[in-house]
Amino acid sequence: MTKDSSFKKVVSGKGKLNLNLFLLAFVIILFFVNAYNLALTQRPSIMHQWRQSDCLSFTKNYYEEGLDFFHPKLHFQANKDGSAISEFPILNYTVACLWKIFGEHEFVYKLLEYFIFILSVFFLFNTLLRSNASFLFSLFCVSFFLTSPMLVYYGFNFIADVPALSLAIIAFCLLYYFYETKSAKYFYWSLFVSTLAVLIKASAIMPFALLLFFSIIDVFNFNRFFKTEKLFTKKIIPLSFIILSILLIISWYKYAVYYNGDSNNGVFLLTVLPIWEMPEEAIISNFQSLFNILFPVFLNKPMFFLFLSAVIFVFANLKKLNTFFQFSFVFATLFFVFYILFFFQVFTVHDYYLNNLMILPVITSVCIAHIVFNNEFNWVGNKKFFTAFVIIVIVFNSFYSAAFFRLRTIRNDSMCSWYPFLSKEEKDYMAFLRWSYSNSTKPLETIIPDLRKAGIDRKDRVLSIPDESFNITLYLMDQKGLTLSEQRFADSNLVKRFILEENLKYVVVNNPTVKNITSFKLITDNYNFLLKKEHIEVYKRKEL
């Protein structure tokens, strides 16, 4: 029996379908435990609504203004027509196409992202089974990701980080299949999926880097030096596709820099924010935020401790792994460390930047499976005790992540009211955010019919105040225009320049507090009151 046929026998063994059906049932249960059914039709949630609105703004403009893939636009009109670009807009474009077919429903975006995430979970689950891991251990590992507070929140959302991570997980699994079987189809699929992951988010580069590493070693015959297996029988074709993928990635990011530079919008970050460019006080503050706030979102504290213990375990048993997993684990660990150092400045409240670091727990779990189940390693002890431990941990993690999601998305949720592991500070903070949102932006979610009835077209340029973001209020209103924060609105010269130079036909005031600012007189001098919805006021420019 060849290695390839043996590998396939493990994959297609009896009971595999039943194990996957069990996992599917677990996923369905979590769907309702997390209250995804209640959150399905909700608008962008208030926690990190800024980035969600940007992604939806791209999608909405694709949908309304033609599916011109290489010319994405935002509602925010920094360059007069809103041309701007962030990640490779395949998700925004795909959702816009789906809207054309099924109608404009924001939940289509959520379901697409969730489907990609769950697909990666099944790939990981079956990879663990292929590694001879037991069903219980495989379920325990994938439950880490299904119950990560961060992935539970962002996996059912509107931002691209979790889809990029999901594609990276799938690419890694396919690369492992290729290394085991030497079947070229797995190589090309891994190359395609990992390239797509890097295009969507450059931070999803780990599997692509691994693929390049092993491929270059084999193509240039460095196998003996690195003690790796021969992978390719024919080298010119795979090398050509690798070069094509590299050129595609470089070309896209150069185009993104050009496209944003030409529009001079300054909306998106296309560089790094490293630790060494920060003052000492800020470094200390960010470290505190990272360990006390962000990492507990990445994995709850007991699971984060277990994850660190698993990393130490793999390092201690590194020699029991084959070369593929040794390099994969070392690469993933270095990626984890260097990513934090290169993007350290964002680790104040931007927890979604941590999503692609999940590739290290993924690779760690597969490495542990190989160490434990492919060596004589008495690790379980009492199987009944281990089974009970796994069930207790999964149940605890499931309820913790569900409570975390519900706290961020559902007002007055019953689980959040009794669940003991949510602090009073967390509950009070979310209550404050909801109160603040209700007294400012909330009515904009349903104001579009009122605007159209008043004769305001979606392309009429408006000034939305106050808004700290670029697109939240503009997207909710589906209006092109500009935004000003309360602080910037206090600058009379800036407001005057906006009114005189930016051809703003309307002003939308979503928080009455700005009416107490001196600059508001510039609005009343140049605009007439037009309509009011709850506390939202709209003004129309006086005829010249």
C-alpha cells in the first residue's frame, strides 16, 4: 500500500460521515445558543461599528452604482466621488452580486462570512481526524475556535478578518494534505486559497509563507539541508504558478496604494504601526490593554492559559514532529510574536486585529494531535475523566462566548442578566454605549424613507455631525457626503471651509449637543430647517 492510499484510507474510514454530522449538530446548537437567529437581521452592531460600516459601504456602492470590481467606492466623499480601497473586495463584490439575486439584505453578508468560517472548522476537524486524533480530541480542538469570544463575534459580522483567517486555515490543511500525499491537486488548491487569503488580508500570510518555503526548498533541491521530503515530480509548472501568485499579490497591493494615494482619502491603513515608534508610556499602556482586555477576547482566560501550555508542550516535544510540522509551528510562533510587535499601536481597543493570530492555535492543535496520537504517549489517563473534562470545558466556553456575543449585540438579553462571568463593568459599559447610540445615531437606521420623501437623493452631498468615523452615519442614511466629529466641528474655520468649498446641500445633525457649539451658527446662517425624525434634524442649504 502506498503512502497516498494509506492516507486516503484514514480519511475515508467508517464513521467519518457520522462524526461530521455530530459536529454539524454542535454548530447548529451553537447558532441558537449564541442567539445568531436574533442577531441575523440587526444592523452593524455598536462595538467596532466603524469598520463594519466601511465594508457595508463598499458593498452598497457596488450594488447601487454598478459592479465595477476595480473601482470600489465609499459613502465618505473625501475625494469628491468616494473612491477608496482597503482589502481585496471579493467579499463586498460577492455580497453585492448576491443582493442583485436575492434582494438587498445585510444578513446575506453575515451568512456568507459565517459559512466560510464554518467551512474552515470542518477542514480543521477532518485534518485532525486524518492525523489519527480521536473524535473527542478533535472536537475539543475545534471547539476552541467555535467558542472563542472574538471569533463568535466577528465570525458573524461584516468585516473581512475572519474570512481571511478561515481561508488561511483551509490553505494550511490543504498544504498538509499535499505534504502527506504528494498529490498536486492539493498544492494548487492550497496556493489558490492562500493567495486569496493574503489578498483579503495581508496578515493572513502564514500559510502562503509556509507554502513558499517548502516549495522553494524542493524546487531548488535544498531538501537534504532542511531534511524535508521531495514534493514535486515536475517543477516548472508549480514554480510558474507560485510566481504568478506572488505577482498577483504585489500588483494588487501596489494598485491599492495607487488607488488610495490618487484619491488622497486617508481612510485606510496600508502600512504597519510598530512598537518601536511608540513612547514608553504608551507601550506600557498598550501592554496592559493587550493582556487585560484584548487577549481575554481572543480566548477566555482559562483557555488562553491552556493555549500557552499547549505551545510549551509542543516546543518540549518538537523532535517528535515531522519536518513539516516543526517548521509550521516555528513559523506560526514567530508570526504571532512579530505580528504583535509590528501592529502594537492598534492594541488599545482594536481586538479584531488579533483574528489572524488564531493560526497559531490551529497549527498547535494539529501538532499536538501528531505528537500524542502518532507516538507512544500515555496522556489521557482515565477516559471517563477526560470525557467529562472535555464536556465541561466545551459547555463553559460555549456559554461564555454566547454571553459575550449577546452582550455586544442584544439589548437586555436574558443570559447576560444572570451569567456570572460577565463583570459589572462590562455590562455597564455596553449599557452606556447603547444609551449613547440611542441618543445619537440609532434613528438613522430607519431614516432613508423620510429623506427620499423630502426629495433628498442618495447622491446629494450631506454633512453629517457629529460622527467620529467616516461612514457609520453616511452608510445608515445611504447618503454621500462628509462627516465631522464634535471636536472638529468646534473648529469654525474648518466648518466654514466645508460649507463654502464642499458643495454640501444638506446637514444632518444626529446629536443635539452640537447645537451648543459656536460653529452651529454657520449652519443656521446658511441652511434652513427641513425635517426632524425623533432627535435627528436635517437642514437644507439656502438658495444662493
